[in-house]
Amino acid sequence: IKVHNYVLAIILSGIIFGVGHLPVAFALTSEATIPLVLYIILGNAGFGFIAGYLYWKYGLECAMGAHMLAHVTMIICALLIPL
């Protein structure tokens, strides 16, 4: 399989990963603005690209581990840095 096929698949799956986070964002806010929606999609798609690359090069377990580590990091930061 050619490299560009992997890159296209990573981009598409990253965007789908970002869109998949919208229901949580909508549940947490009463006003979903276009900038918020774009922030949620693009922010999560960015990690989706990283996870897609990790899956391609190192396997599913590595991508899942990175996803878990990202959530653990966010939780620790939320506990240590009160808003």
C-alpha cells in the first residue's frame, strides 16, 4: 500500500475523531458557536492525527496508550491548576 493512502486515512480518521467529540461539547454548553465547534473538531483532530500515525507505525496498543495518557494528563492538570 502506498504511503499517501495511509496519510489520507489518518487525515480522515482524525477528522472523524474530532467530530466524534462534539456530542460531549454540546452536552457541556448551552451555546455551541462556530468557533467552539471548530476548536473541538480541530483540537481533537490534531490528536487524532498523532494517534493515527502511532497506529500506523507502532500498532493499536500504542495509539490506545497515547489516548489514555492524554486523558490522564488532562485530569492531573485539571486537579493541579484550578480555574
